[in-house]
Amino acid sequence: MDSPRLGLIGTGMITQEFAAATKAENAFELVAVMSRSSATARSFIEDADLDRVVIATEISELLGHSLDAVYIASPNSFHKNHALAAIDAGVNVMVEKPAFWNPAQWQEVHRAAERAGVLVFEAARHLFEPGFETVGQWVDEQKSSGREVTGASLNFHQYSSRWDAVLAGQEPNIFSLRHGGGALVDLGIYTVYAAVAWFGEPQAISYRAQLAPTGVDAAGVLLLTYPGFTAELSFSKNQVSRLPNEIRAGRSGLVLNAVQGIDRVKTVEGQTHFEAEKPGAPLSQLMRSEALAFAELIAAQRQGNLTAQQRERYRYLTQLSRIVNRICTEARHQAGIVFSGEIDSSEKR
């Protein structure tokens, strides 16, 4: 079976890494790259060493190349419209996290996809990493053995290369209300996905944010309440931290070095559950499993023969995305963070 034909929207670092992952695994046939600047797209193609890839500067031009799927890594504020345009053309969609601003956008896109008979994925790559799956298995084992989770601390702190620009009075996209930025939706979403994937949908949430001068959150602590325990999620884009991540289950517990790109998973007693063969793997390496998983489902959908197992996998990923979107939206609004135009018409909560 031929690999699905793929178009890329955006030429930033994450798109470069996804293109490298795709090329390494031959998951997709890369057909076209879209950027507002043809020179930027040409430079991207040269740097990525891509062959026979055409350039587009408009979404309609990109979609004119008989694509099976698009990978959307444009600024967050463009995600919905780019996704809807692709869906209207009968093209499957992979959208970098955060895929959509709020439940209204999420529902609009997914309903359009259902009508068109295409698939929509939020590209939360860590869901497909072996270390992430190891943690999920351990949590399931605790439940099956009658040992309940009693607490969790999940962290993701990273000093942004754009934070100094904010301090200088500028407003980069990732720290802009106009473009749907902030620490929660950029980094915290990894911890939210982890908590929902491992523990399920919480009963309640509470968010305390440290606001940047631009009005979005530079850092925050999000509490997710579950029956019998609380998961504490902390994240920031204005500082660094070496805090470990823990999942506690009474006298037992699990320590992991991260919630994404997990290299080590050990019990509190020191028993190793997972250790990466090559710690600190490049992002393109970490994205390979995601690229293969999406390509498999899209190829099967294109042939009209998704298996029951594949349909369940897609349903699970879609449900995760819906819950994470709801949590992030509710948390932002608790902190008074409302993206520009979000409350207008269809963007109402």
C-alpha cells in the first residue's frame, strides 16, 4: 500500500522534526509545504533535504495537490480555519497541540470531519512513546491489584526562547492572547494529557496562574481532583526546574524523569520499569511512533477498511483530545485568560 500523501502547513521547528520523523519511517509521502513566504518554504525544503516537494503560499493551493492528509503547525489562531479548509476538501487532519482553542472550536471541527468522513488528530506525540505507555501499564496494574493511586505530581518547566522578548515589551505569538498562547496550552497540555490518559477525567479542576505582561499565563499550577486523590500539575515558560515527576500509590510509587520524552521510569524502591536505549533522543526520534500511528489509521481510512481495533483507537484518541480541551479551556477561564475574540459568536463557552 502506498504511503498517504501529506502536506505540511508551517515551517517552524516542530514541522522540521515531524518531517524528519516521517522521512525516517517512510510513514507519509511528503508532497507539499505551505508557508506565507515561498522563500521560507524553499529554505525549509532545502534544510530538510526533501525531494520533489512543491511549495504553496495559500491553503487552497496546498489542497490542490491530491493530499490524503495535512499536518497543521501554523500559529494556534489559524488551526481551526486550516483544519476546516482541509476537511472541506476531504483531507484528513493532524493538528499540533493545542489543536483548538475551546470546546466550541473542537466540536465544530470534529462534526465537520464526521460529515466529511475524514479523521482529525491532535498531535500529542508523547501518547505514543514507549515510556509513556509503561507508566500507563503500571497504573493499570495498581488498579487490578487493588492498590489505588493516592497522589501525583507532574511537571513541565522550560525557559522559552521568546520570554526575553516579552520582558523587552514585545508580544511573540506563543505569549499572545491574539494567537492563543500561554504556558498551559503550550507546555501544561503535556501534563494534562498525561493525567487524563493515566487517571481518567477528573471530577473537578482548580487553576492558579502567573500572568505574563501580555495577559497569558507564564506559569501555573493546575489541580485535578479524582476520587481519593489529587494530581498536581505545574508548568512554566519563564523558568527552569529539575523537579521529578511522581505517581504515588500508598507505600508504592513511580518516579519518572519527565511526562514527555520519558527516559527513565523507576519505582520508589528503585526497580526499573523503563529505561531508554538512547537517553535524550532528538525530537524527530520521539515523533516517529506518532507519525507511524497516524499514517496507519489514515491509510486504512483511505482504503475504507478501518478495523474495529483501529476505530476504537481513534475513538480513544478523540475522547482524550475532547477532555483535555475542556480542562484547558476551563482552567484558562478560571484564571481570567480569554483569547482575543474567543467569546464572540461561535466561540462562546
